[in-house]
Amino acid sequence: MNIDMREIIGKQDILMICLDTLRYDVAIAEERSGGTPVLNSYGGGWEKRHAPGNFTYPSHFAIFAGFFPSPADAHDFKERQWLFYPKRVGTSRVAPPGSYEFETATFVESLYQDGYETICIGGVRFFSKLNEIGKVFPGYFHKSYWKPTFGCPEKHSAENQVDFAVDKIADYPLDKRLFMYINFSAIHYPNYHYLEGKKADDRQTHAAALRYVDSQLPRLFDAFSQRGGALVIAFSDHGTCYGEDGFTNHCVSHEVVYTVPYKHFILK
């Protein structure tokens, strides 16, 4: 779906959701089986893309600088669709049509300068502000939040994050533009608690975690719809291994780690 950011910036809210650790193959399987009816309802099917990093930290440095997961099919770098385009960093001097150009370190900071309230609702510990590393990404935002109940071990993390997000959205008048980023932690390990009787994470519990997150999205989408809609950007920052070729977890450049789902759409 082609988006002209000149028709978005200053006119619509932007909601960016990271389904942290979601594998492309699991996302597609749930899409085809109807396991994710909310995400299935918008923007067509998942696009197959390659993450810019093999775990949260490097991937988000690239993403917040405008380098979103790139199309998995062979393509000309210059012809890639850019929603947010960093000026003078080795990319073309001429911004692609319809992109939002920025010169700050991240597009988040540029959106704030252009009148957006920028809000981060963290999930995994790289957003926790519990140490110096955990303060880096929240520091890009004017307002940032994290609680232990948003974190990976919490079975109801997505519900807690959406409840908190909806409350925050209600604090702002309709004429104040919002950029909200939510890092959903539920799919990250541990996720075995989403299937009764499971004692360890696997592809089945990974899929169950995705279905759980999907079930929590209607309230979030409704909150933005009541404000007049939003551009929604949904993606994974990396996948994870469950024994493929002897690998477990992520921080390794295995195919299932760097192959991720992506989509963007206009929420009416």
C-alpha cells in the first residue's frame, strides 16, 4: 500500500506497533488459518521482509532512523518505499516521492518538532529505563512509559499495555496529533504460558502468544478511530529460533530470525 506521508503528517495520528520477536512463518500461518482476525482485517496480507538486526537493540536503532524492515524480494535500494527518510546519511540526496524527510537523529524527534506528542509504551527490557541501555530508546520520545506488568514474564502484558495506551490517548484533545509506539513483549520468550500444559516455548506457544496480542488490538484501534483514524505501522523487529539447525532464541543471523512480517495501513 503506497502512502504519501505529506497527506499524513500534521493531519493524522500515527500508531506504530512492534510485535517483538514475531516470526514471519508463524505470522503467515496464523493469517491463513484465521488465528489473527484483527490484523487480518487491515492492510491486506503480511509482507515478507528482512529485519535490519537480529535482536531488539540493533534493529530498533535502524528502525527509528527510518530503515524499516526491507522487502525480502530483490529490489533496487533507491526504489524502496520510504515512509520516513533520513537526509544525507548515504542515501540518495533526493527523497523518494511521498516520504517524510528528517534531519534529526530519529524521525521520532522530528515528529515532535513538527507538533506531534510522541509516546512510547515499552515492553521488552530495552525499553524499561532500568539501566542506561534501557533508557536509550525511551529517550527519543517526549513521553515514555514502562512497568513490570508490560514485560516479557507477565502473561497479561498486552492487555496491560493496551489498557494503559487507551487511557493515555484519552488525555489528549482531538486536535493534538499523536505518534504512539508500542513494543508488545508477549511473543518474546517466555511464551509457553499461552498454551495450557506447556513447559517450554516452541512454535505453537509462539503462535498462541500472537493470537493473544491480536485479541487485545480492537480497543487500541477503536481509541484511534474515535480520534479520526491513524496511519498504523505493524511489524516485527526480528524472529527467533526453536531448534532450527541447532539454534535457539535470537541474536543469531538465521533465516527465521531475520525474516519478519510487516504491513502498514490507514485506520479509518
